[in-house]
Amino acid sequence: MNRKKLQKLTDTLTKNCKHFNKFEVQCLINLFYNLVGDVTERQGMVTGLDRNAFRNILHMTFGMTDDMIMDRVFRGFDKDNDGCVNVSEWISGLSVFLRGTLEEKMKYCFEVFDLNGDGFISKEEMFHMLKNSLLKQPSEEDPDEGIKDLVEITLKKMDHDHDGKLSFSDYEQAVREETLLLEAFGPCLPDPKSEMEFEAQVFKDPNEFNDI
Amino acid sequence: MGVALTRSAQWTAAGYGTRTLEITPLNEAILKEIMMFVESFIYKYPQEARYVFVEPLEWKTDLDPSAFESGYIVGETTVKSEEVDENGQPLLFLSVPHIKIRNFGQLSRFLLIAKDTKLKEAQACVEANRDPVAKILGLDYNTMKEDTSTVNILEEVTKGEDSENEIKMKIARLLSQLDLHLLNHSLKHISLEISLNPTSVKNDIEMLKNFSGKGEQTVLESISYTSDYEFSNGCRAPPWRQIHGEICYVLVKPHDVETLCITCSAEGVFLNGGKTDNEGEINYERKGEIYKDLVTFLKEKSAKFSENMSKQEKRFSNKKEKKEPTNEPPEKEEAAPVQKAITGSGKRTLEKNQINFGKSQMTKRLEPSLSWKATVRFKEYRSLLRDPQEEKHRRRPERSGPSVKLGRAQLVRKSTEKIEEIVSESSSESEEDEEPLDRQEANADLPSEYWQIQKLVKYLKGGNQTATVIALCSMKDFNLAQETCQLAIRDVGGLEVLINLLDTDEVKCKIGSLKILKEISHNPQIRRNIVDLGGLPVMVNTLDSPHKSLKCLAAETIANVAKFRRARQAVRRYGGITKLVALLDCGKSSAEPAQSSLYDARDVEVARCGALALWSCSKSYTNKEAIRKAGGIPLLARLLKTSHENMLIPVVGTLQECASEENYRAAIKAERIIENLVKNLNSENEQLQEHCAMAIYQCAEDKETRDLVRLHGGLKRLASLLDNTDNKERLAAVTGAIWKCSISKENVTKFREYKAIETLVGLLTDQPEEVLVNVVGALGECCQDYENRVLVRKCGGIPPLVNLLVGVNQALLVNVTKAVGACAVEPESMMIIDRLDGVRLLWSLLKNPHPEVKASAAWALCPCIQNTKDAGEMVRSFVGGLELVVNLLKSDNKEVLASVCAAITNIAKDQENLAVITDRGVVPLLSKLANTNNDKLRRHLAEAISHCCMWGRNRVAFGEYKAVAPLVHYLKSDDPNVHRATAQALYQLSEDADNCVTIHENGAVKLLLDMVGSTDQDLQEAAAGCISNIRRLALATEKVAIRRVSYSPLSPSTKKSKLPKYCLMSSWTLTTLHVGNLLCLEHPHMNLKIYRQRGAGVAQSVKRPTSARSQSRGPGVRAPRQVLG
């Protein structure tokens, strides 16, 4: 990619992104192409990170482990649903992921948790997401009982309209009351430590980046 | 319910107004039981519920009329029940805020209506109706119920024909059942307070013996009983000490401390006075704090012990287990716990028993058996309790087995918990110290919260981060302010998990955990548990976290936990103080926007939490020092300049705590904090005002500070804050500040300008003691001014002041006497005081046990005697009063002595009284005091002596009791007041020839001569008078001497060396050489001659041209033999 094009891309993306400044956008673009690797640039071909590459990044850089959540995060990034995260999706996704306001993060997290995308987090979805969250005790008759109970507890806490499922407004209200519930069903945002490390690494001194 | 309420419920100490129930877990439990009883009454006994009380239960309610719905006629401020009695009177009548209820049905309904506030209502009801049974059933039923024989009741019931009487009986029976139930209930709480019995003590000692001896590895060098004889009940203390609950005495020699002589008693273990010299008796007096058991005691006293103990821990627990079966014969065990249980139950019967026991011991003396006592008690105890209770206690010994096996570490933890309770907080907490095991057994009906919390803790333990966060959030939804929940979390092992979470890297879990810990640490027991589980070091470490919200939460939790000494100490040890002080440094950008992020908080918030924690920590001295050393004061000073009330309160609170230290007061002055304190006094927040006033109160001991308060206009604000008297704490702080500020005269003038004096006088009535102390203190200072004295009198301040003389509060009495004394300086006020019999009250305060009060009363008496017309007559009218005063001279408190001397000075002005006190032996007592270094005492003593000389042969007597020589030495003091008083006394004493000689011999003349040159008229005259007396004596002697001496003049060379030193140094000249051994020296300016004899002192005489005083009372010219040699 030539310099001029890169410059133009940076400008447009910076315009559309409110949490990163131009330099940071440039860094992220560089990182993106670095990650995508030496895919020869061809007209009409989508360049981007596919599901596996992206999950790899989530796992290595942000310490995420839950496969399902990682899939959902990928979906969250991949706005156009074409199976890979392109440059603009990468920038806008990371903007929420790293620096989003509470509102943006809530929206993002809800989308992650709403597995079937119907606008509600149902009991089944919760169960699905929480099923690995408890240590299985061999003594228990029904190993899933704890999970079911946990789902009930969560519903009791968050389901304000008592319809047995979480709408976005339920979720929003609960999170506003207790911010800890933002990632109620699994870590889908970077933890503060890896976030800091990532930023420190990526937004390094510009001189060091020039030769990438 | 009557018995339970009077005996078990913990009422606050009698204060002003009605007594209230203390808020303790026990009282809460009792109230809840009563509520349950009343609420269910309407369902269980519908017929009885309709019974109309003899008298209505009345109290003040907070309930709004609007809360009442159907079944009631609701008015604007009144509510009547539709249910009426035969006369058509409503059974419930509410006229805000007074409510009257006349049957159980209405009472039940009322509680249902009250919903959330029913506990408060029940408390108000019980407080207002101290004897509810009498009101419900009438007085005769109440007394009948008191004698517990139910037979009586049954008889009455069978006799009773009309149905009303029957119902009445049934209610009586129900109430007595409730009473019994309540007693049982409270017994469960109380019975846990007692900790030690002979067997457990014996076990401890045996075990320690096994690990004692020489060498580094042992825990102690030696441990032994003081007595080898063991009574059959396992005690080794002599019987007359056993009745105090003492079990045995132990001599322990740890490696690193002196030998300790320790008393083991049923209440715990403490240091006694040690062995006394005579016959190995022990000084039984308690010398230290009470510890829960021996091991805890020693851990506290000896570092080496606790170190080695922890090494041995494992072995100990093994040993224990092995030893268990052979431990002791079973019947002993039986007796001890019963004894334990009973001690709590009927305190009165117990006391009676102990007395009886003590008596019979005296007659028997042989081998006392405490088990006998136990059995007697046991019988009584039985009659008092119902079966389940008995069973419970019978089972106790069995249970004590496994609990011993729990392992040393846990035991030690438990016991330290207990000590803390004894040491630092009210006794009411100890009853909650039940093991979870007991708890489950005790109340089979555990609240549902308990199970839910248990489940959540299970998820906390076995869940990943997500599940943990959910469980934490859910747990937070419980009412964590409620004790049930707090204890439930602890009992199911939740505390450990919560604290462990703080050690992880999961920020969210940490936040969640701290949010819960912050809430439940309001409970004193939880605080202890947190400390015991090592929660503080983790929290202190969390203060280093990069996430501000974590810092905040950790600091806030520390603020809650550090409410007791051990916790504060721990915070300091782990370096928490420095970190907390660092939190105060809230950066420069205080205007940064509030972050919505989970992990961030505003800097100001961080600083606030830091201040909050420091506030808690600053309650102990060492921490105050640590805060200062960590540079906290400038930071606090900076925070004080902000305008957030939330921030200011902890900051000022910390400063106020710390201001008790001299260092801080200096720093506070240096940092110009006073200015800001005064500024914040103008805030609207009452708590802030209170703390500011409190800080000023602490600092205003210093004159400069008082001036600063005035310069910054604080006095006006203080005066205006007096107008609001609703908030008593604040009022106390404000009046305290006014008191201290009014020590400066300028401030007093200001206060008068602001009409504070009038307001203060108005506060002399109907205020709590802490306010009164300060108000009276302030008035005492103000009344040093003439104008204020008049003002106080005109405002009618004297009668209330005199009325306060009958109080019991020491601090208050000291201030009141001072104020009354200040008022008495003015004759008109004195008349009022006299009329109100104030002098008699003051006089009776001389009998007060506190020396400060005595002294202050004696000082106050001085102006009273001075300013009363027939003072002598008045003083004589107090039967035994003079004797009392004279006897106070035997006190060993200097201030008391000085004040009593001053009083005697005034009393002695009346000849008749002087005669009386002379008869009471005032002369030897005063003489005995003469050897003192205290200038204040010297001055008043000298005055008293000079006044007492005026009677009979007192002058001579003072000489005989050797008071004269020490008096001469007073002349060397630096205090001019002492000089004056002493010179006057010497002048009086010198009227006696023997005294003259003594005065002369002790070298007074030179000193007196200097004082003749003083500017103080009185001193001048007294000194001159004294010298003149000496001179007369010398002249008389001379006449006799000249006749005797041989005329052999001294050679000029020997002459000089024989002269006193001062003659050589000053301008004295040897003018005349008399014959023999008598020399005459002359001073050229003073027209003074000195006579010197060989081998004798110097006699001097002065002829002052100014001395025109008549010296008619010349001394009896007896030529003293000493002079003539």
C-alpha cells in the first residue's frame, strides 16, 4: 500500500472515530496490516482478519479464553458479517473495545451476549454462556443445577420487567445500578491490565513505527 | 415480660429524662420476640385479643395518620379505630404523635400497619410503658404474676366465674409464658459471656508446663502455681478470693520479660499486684487488662512466647487430642458449665448466693467445696428455666470437646477476639460470639437469607470470574446493614473468600468484594473477624492499586475496620498510614471530569476516602504520630481549603482527633489551619460545624490560637451557633470551643458583645452533661470579669449554677465550683449564693472523692467567706465543717492542700473559728506541710500560717512543730507571691523569741534585708517588721551579754575573717568594735547595724526612718540561752 493511500485512509478513519487521534489511528492501521500479513493487494478482494486470526489476537493479546464469547466478539467487530474484520471495522471495533463510553460498551456487550440477535438475552442464552462458570462438584446430583440457579439469580437481579428474559433496557438499567454487571455473562472486554499493555505497545513512539 | 424487661434488657444508664433501651443485639432480640408475640396474638387468641386493657398503652409514635386504612376513622391529625369498647370509646386513638391502644387486637393491627418501623414502635412502646403487664391486667395481677407459682394462677382461674376474668387469667398466663420465653432467650446470649473455669485453666497450665524449661525452643522459662493445694472444685485461690470468681494464681517467667504474677479468674486472666513481701501473700488487685485466657495473655506480654508458641502450634494440637480423654472427672465438668450459665441468668439471686456462701465459708473454713455452691444454684436455676434450656447446657460439656480440638490457631484467634471485646467495646457484643455450630442448633428457624447467602458463598468459592461477579452483585442486594446477613456471611465462611478475592488479579472481583466488605464491616464483630483473617494487609496493599475506585473502596473499608485498637495497629504495621496519607495528595487537576469507567474515580473522592480512613486510624496515639511523620498535616491543610462538605468532615474529624497532641497543635498553627476551621464553622452542615468546633476546642488551649479564632471572626459564629440547641453533640462542641476561647480576656469581651453570656446562662438548664460542663466552664472563665459577673447575676444565672452543685459528674463539678467561686467575688451575687445555701453545697463538695473537685470547691469557698457579712457565723453553722477542712490537710494532692490552706486563711480571719480549728489541730498539720517545693502551696501555706498565728500560743506551737526553718527557705523561691506571704508569716512568727532565733539561725536576715528594698509595700513592711523583731531580741540580749563578756579586743586581722561573707562583699564597714565576742557592723546607707558573736549567728537590726509603725506588740524579752552560748 502506498503512502498516499495510507494517508487518505488514516484521514477518513480518524474522522469517523472519536476515541483515537490521528496518530493512534495510524498506529492501529499499521498494526492491522502487520497482522493481516503480506496478502497481496488485489482489487475487489477483501483484506482482513478472519475468525481464527481474530480469535488468536483476542486470546494472545487480551487473554480471553471462552470460545463462544470470542466468537461473539468477532461478530461484534465484523459489522458487515462478511466473515472477516477489515480495517475500518478494526478501528471502530477497537475504539469501543478499548475506549468506549459506558453507553457504547453496554451496547456492544449486549450484542455480544444476545447470541441469536433477537434483542433479548434469554434464559437459554444465559445458561449457555454460564455453563462453564462453576466448578463441577461430582457430589451433586444435577451438575447443571448450580448454573440454573445462577441464571435465576441473574434474572432476579437484572430482569426488571419480570418477563423472564433480558431486554436491552433491563440490561442497561442493571448496569447503571451496578457497573460490575457490564460483563455479566463473560469477559468480552479487555481487562484493564492487558488493555494498558496493548496500548502501551501499539502507541509507541512514532519514530519506532516509521520503519514498519 | 415484666421480669425479662427489668432484668435482662439493657437499659441505658440513667441520664436526663426517660431511660431508653440501648441498641444492643440482645435488646433487639427481645423486642423482636415481643413483636412476634403481639403480631400473632390476633390470630392465635382472637377472643383474648378483644380484651380491653385496664389502662391504655401510651407512647409517642412516628406513624402518620395516613398509614391507617380500613377499620379506622382517619382525620387530619387523629385516628380512631372503628372498634370500640362498651362505653363507645375507640380502642385505638392516635392524636399525633401520641397513641393510645387498649387491646391486643389493635396492638397487633398497629404493628402490621407500622411495617418497617415496627421495631422502632415496639421499642418506643416498651420504653414508655415500663410495666406493661400492670397496665394490661391491672396492678394486682402484676404482683400476683411475680410470685411464679402457677398454682396460684390456676386456682384463681378455676374460681373465676365470669368469662372476663377467665380471659384475663388466660392473658396473664400467656404473658408469663412470654416472659419465660424472653428470659430463656436472653439467657442464651448472656451465658456465653463467661469464659473460664477451673478445668480449662488447669489444662492450659499443664500444657504450658510441658513446653517450659530452659533453652530457646521452649515457650516459657517456667510456670508454676503459687499454691500447691487444690480445692475439690479445682480452684487454688483461697476461698475468700474464690467468691470473686478467682480460680488460681500463677507465676510465669517468660524468656524476655520479668516474672509475671497472674490471676486466673472466671472473667479471664489478668496481671495482679504480685507477691507482697510479707509471708508470700499476693496483692490481689488487678493491674492490667483482662484477657480471655492464659495463652492470649502471654502472647500479648511476651513476644518470645508468641513466636515459639506458633512454632509449637502443631504439636500442641496433637497433644491436646491425645490428652483429651483422660482430662478430668466428669462431675467437675458438669458443675462448671452450670455455674457458667447461671452467672448470667438471675444476677440478683446469684449475688445473694455469693454472700451466703461467703459467710458460711467463714464459719466452716476447712475445705470448701464450690460444687456445693453449684448444686444449690443449679436447683434455683432449674426452677427458672424450662427443659430445652437445661438440655442445652447439659450438652455443653460434650460440645466443648471438639471445640478444643479445633486447633490452636483457631482457638487463639477466638480468644483474641474476646479480649478485644473486653478491652475496647461495650460488653453487649460478646454474646454474639457464638460458633456457627451453636447458631445452627440454637435457632432451628434460620432466616431464609442465611441459606441464600450460603449458596452465594458456594458460588463464590466454586465459580469463575463471571460467576463470582454475579454472586457478589447478588450478595450486595441483601440488606447488608442487617446483622443477620452480616453474620450469615461470616458463618458460612464468606469472609475468608471475600478476603481471598482481594489477593487475586481480578479487579472486578476485588471491587465487588470490597463493596460488600465495606458494608458489613460496620458490624464490630465482623471487623474483628476481618482483622483476624488477615484482611488488613491485603487491603493496605490494595491502596497501591492503579485503579482509583479500588483505592477508594479499600480506604473506605479500612475506615470501617480500623475502629478498634488492634486494627489500627495493624494498619500502621503494614504501612497503611503512609499509603493513606499519599491518597490525600489528590493531584492538581481537581477539575477533571467524572469518569464513568468502572475502574476510575475522581481524585477528590480518593482523597475523601483516604481522609475517612485516617480519621478512623487517628484515634490512637501512635497513628497520630505516624500521620504527622508521613506528612499528613500539610495535605490535610490543603484539603481543608476545598469546599466539599463530604471531604471536609473526615478532614476536620482527623484534625480534631489529632489536635489532642501538642505536636499537632503546633503544626496546625503553623499550617494556618485555624483560619479554615473558622471558615468551615460557617458551613451549613451541622456535622462539619461540630467537628470544627471540636477542633477549635482542642486547639484553643493555646493562647495564640485563641487570638487567631478571634481575628478570623470565629467568635461571632460560635456565639450564633449557640442559638440552635437541638443537636446536642454540636452544642457540646460549640460550647467547648467557647469555653476554651474565653480563657483569653479579649475573647470574653467579644463574647459579651455578641450576647453569648446571656445565651450561655440560658443553657444552664435542661442540657446533657457534656454541654453543661462546657457551658459552666465558659461561664467560669467569663466571670473573671466584673461586668460579666454582673451580667450573669442579672440574667438569673446564679440559681441554676448553684443547683448544679448537687451533681455527680466530676468535670462538671470542677467547672461549677469554679464558676460559683468566680461569681462569689461580687458581694451582691454572694448574697444570692448564700440565700440558695450555695456555701453549704460547696462545703459538702469537700467530701467529694475526686481531688480536683475538692480543690476546686475549696478555692470557691475562699471568696465566699470573704464576701459574706457574717462569714464567721456562717462557717460555724456547718456542723463538722471546720473539722472537715482541717482534715483535708492530710490529703496528698498539692492542689487540694493549696486550696485548703487558702480556705483556712480565710476561715482564720474569724477569731472564734480560728480557735476551733486550732483545737482541731490545724497547727501540726500545717507544720507538717512546710517542707514542700511547690510554690503555689508554699504561698498559701505561708498565708495560712501567718493567719493562724493570731491565736493563743500558736506562734510558739509552729516553732515547736518545726515549721519555721522551712519557711525561711521559701524566701529563696522565685515567686514574689511566695516572698510576700512568707515574710508576713515570718513577721508573725518572729513575735516569739524562740522563733526569732530559728529564723536568724537559718539565715533569713540577709534575705529579708533584700526584701526590705522590694517595691511591694506589704512585703517591705513584713520583712522590716520581722527584722525589727529580731533586732529587739538582739538588743535585749546585748544588754545581758555586755555584762558578761571580758574586754579583750580582737585584732583587726582576725576580725575580718570572723565576719560573715556578705560583710566582706558589700559596702559594710566595721565601725565599732565592741568588747569580747560581740562585733558591730554598720551599713553606711541603711543605717543598719549588725552584731556578731563568736560561734553564733548574726543578729541584725534596722532603724528604718520610714518605719513609723507602732511596734507595741513587742516580744516577750526573754534572753535566749542559745544566743548567750
